[in-house]
Amino acid sequence: MMERLAERRMQREEDESAMDRGEYYDEDEDEDEDEYEEDGEEDNQTEEQRMEEGRRMFQIFAARMFEQRVLNAYREKVAQERQQKLLEELEEENRLKEERELKKLKEKERKKAKNRALKQQKEEERARREAERLAEEKAQRAEREKKLEEERKRREEERLKKEKEKKRLEKKKKNVDSVKNESVNNVN
């Protein structure tokens, strides 16, 4: 309904602008003018006819006012719809922008977490290698100490063995000397 009223209004505006330019000719209008001239000359118009004409003019005026209000309301509604659509588009654009920024932040955080994990993994690997190196050094040191201890025990055993042998030889020598002394004493 509003579209039809808008179309009628636009048609009327076109007709009026055509009349202003002198392009439009309406026979009914000529007849109306002729009637007014005749009526003015004769002035036989009755009171009832004048009232009817006044009512008709008032109805035309009221219809035009109503049409103007409807047209303005329609234009306002269209403007509001466009404004609402624009606001929705702006909100959607802002939402998409925020989503992109959030996605970038998440990606950045993911990269940071990945870098932290890699760094931690490298640190753990370094600590593991260091622990292995220390364990190997400790094992080598323990092996050296074991060998040194074994070597010390072997030398101690050899020393004890030599001492024992020396004591045995000394004892034997003493025994031989004592036998010799006894023999010499016996011979004397």
C-alpha cells in the first residue's frame, strides 16, 4: 500500500513538474477552468454546491496530507532499515575483526607455547647429557679408584709376601746360624 501511494505521489509530482514546464495538457483541466469562468460570470452556484466543493477540496487536501505522511513514514522506515542494515554490517565487520585479532593472539600464544616447549625440551636434553657425562665420569673415577685399590692391595700383598719371605729367610738364616754355632760349639 505504501509503495502504491509512493508511486501515485511520484506520478503526481512528475505531472506537476511537467505542467510547470508546459509539457502537460489536460482537457479536464480546461473544462474545469471553463466551468469556473462560467460560474464566476453567472454566480448561480448554490450554497450546497459550494459546500460540496469545499468538502471535496478538504478531502483532497486531507488525502494529500495523509499521502504525504504515509510517504514520509515510508521514507523514514526505509532510512531506518538502511541504517539498521548498516549498523548490522558494522557490527559484523567488528565481530570479524575481533575474531581475526583473537585468532592472531591464539596463534601467537600457540607459537610461544611451542617455543617454550622446545626450549624446555632442549634444556631437559642438555640436563640429561650433563647427567650422563657426570655419571660416566663418576663411573670412570670409580673404575680408576678400584684399579688403584686393587693395585695397592696387590702391592701390599707382595710387600707382605716379601716380608714373610724375608722373615722366613732370616729365620732360616738364624736357624742355620744357630745350627752352625751349635755345631761350632759342639766341635769345641
